[in-house]
Amino acid sequence: MNPMQEKNLEVRRAYNANLGNSVVKALETNGFKARYVPTAEEAVKAVLELVPEGSSVGVPGASTIRELGLFEILGSRGCRIVQHWDPSLAPEDRPGRWEEENMSDVFLTSSNGLTLDGMLVNIDGTGNRVAAMAWNRNRIIFVVGINKVSRDVEASLQRIRDVATPLNAISKDIDLPCAKTGYCVNCKVPQRFCRATLVLERAPFGRDVHVIVVGENLGY
Ligand code: SF4
């Protein structure tokens, strides 16, 4: 790394910490239990502090959680991962797996978006993920990379459609118009991803909701 690259990295770290800590304060104001960690490695440690050994852990379609390598680590601590992204799962068994995922001891996910005033913004195709974010009766943990922070709900929805969804479509090899254009065209195709939108303005009543904001880019 040359001196300029080192300097830029240092500046970015300081910026991410300032932004991350600001968002954490806003999340706490909204009733979420939130903390900022600078690196992915520390995000893993923060998750492990919140997941009891031997618990069932439901993970929906969340590339951030897989990127952190949490399945292997949680498995080694006796946790049972419940996920519908399982290639051996027969299509007729998928609805049952969604329900099991959503009712696990811990629901571990990311969020498509996070606003400066501490709201979590998500768009789903099937609706299973947003349902659990609002209704899992046990512990809910969000791990959110700094790349997902936007000014407000409108900017967050725009980022999800223009950035997250095209990347998601490319990663799943799904033929969506935004995967080709690189931005949302408000498509009408049958395979359209964007169908159910959830904005968690506050932590839902009676729920134990944690948000770990990470000072690195994670997921989409
Ligand atoms: S509405 Fe269609 S084009 Fe726009 S982000 Fe969603 S899937 Fe892509």
C-alpha cells in the first residue's frame, strides 16, 4: 500500500466511525439496542455475544451473514442454522422452512437499508424476511454494513432499487431488467423482486432487537 492509499484508508475509517456512531445514536433513540464496530471481525464477535450456544438461528436470504462466515462459527458452538437457501430443500418444503426460520430462537439478518434517523428499510419478494423482521417473537439481530446507510427512507428505497436489487439479481443469476441496466426501471416482469416493503421506524413493541453497524462494506 502506498502512502496515499494508507492515508485514504485512515480517512475512510475515521469517516465510517463518525457516521456509524451517529446512526447508532439515532437507532437507540428509536428503541433499538445498537452498537458500532469498525470491522467485520468485530461484527462476528458482537453477534456471538448475542447468540446463546445451542440455540436455533434463522437466517433468511442475507448475503452479509454468509459473507461473515457465521454459519461455520455458530455451528461449531452447537447452534442449529435454519435457512431456506438450502439447495437440497424440495420446493414443497420451502414454506415450512420459512416458518421455522422466522420462529427460531434468534433471527439473524441484515437490512437492505438504514437511515440517518435510525430506521431500517427493507424490500422483499416473498415477504418471509420482512415478516420476521417485524414479528419474530424472540431475539432479532441486524448486521448492517456502512454502505447501506442513506439519508432518509426515500433515499434508502432508491438505493435498494438502484444498487442492492441489481446486485442481488446478478448474484442469483435472475433475469431482471435492473440487472442489465444497473438501476431500477420499475419493471413489470413476473419475476420482479420488489413486492413487500417494511420500514421499522421504531423497534417493535415487546421485541429484543439489536443492530450492529459495521464500518466496512458488507453485502449489497
Ligand atoms: S422494480 Fe424491478 S427493475 Fe426495479 S429494482 Fe425491483 S426488480 Fe429491479
